[in-house]
Amino acid sequence: MPSLQLGLVDDQTRYTNSQLLQLRRQMLRYARSWPRGSSERNQRRQTAASLRSLFANKEWLDAHTVFVIREHHRDQGNGL
């Protein structure tokens, strides 16, 4: 039976930039629902601040994000 730790170590989940940005926004919105000075509010704000600093780190972004190419569908036309 494999241990839980092996499953977590092998996890190679990658996110899009928009997913990470949305997570940061949700953390900030959720933090605002708590009273000022509460530990819950401070934890969510710290998480959002950490994500913001990670966005500036190109090496971290390359390791944890996936580039998504959006295809242009024929039905949408080409704008000409």
C-alpha cells in the first residue's frame, strides 16, 4: 500500500496563470469577510501576498504553471 507522502511528492499539478490569479483574488475577498486583526483574515492576506511574490518569480511560474494556447474557432470568424 503506497504511503500518502509518496502520492504528495509525485504530485505534478500545474495551473494556468489565470487560475492562480483567481485564487489570489478569492483569498483577498475571503479575508475581507473576517474582522480586522483576526487570525483567519491575516492568514488569507498572507497567502495572497505570498502568491503575489511568487508571480514575480519566473522560475517558480515556469515550474508550476502551464501555458494554454487558445484556438481560434472557424465559427468565430477572423475579424476581416
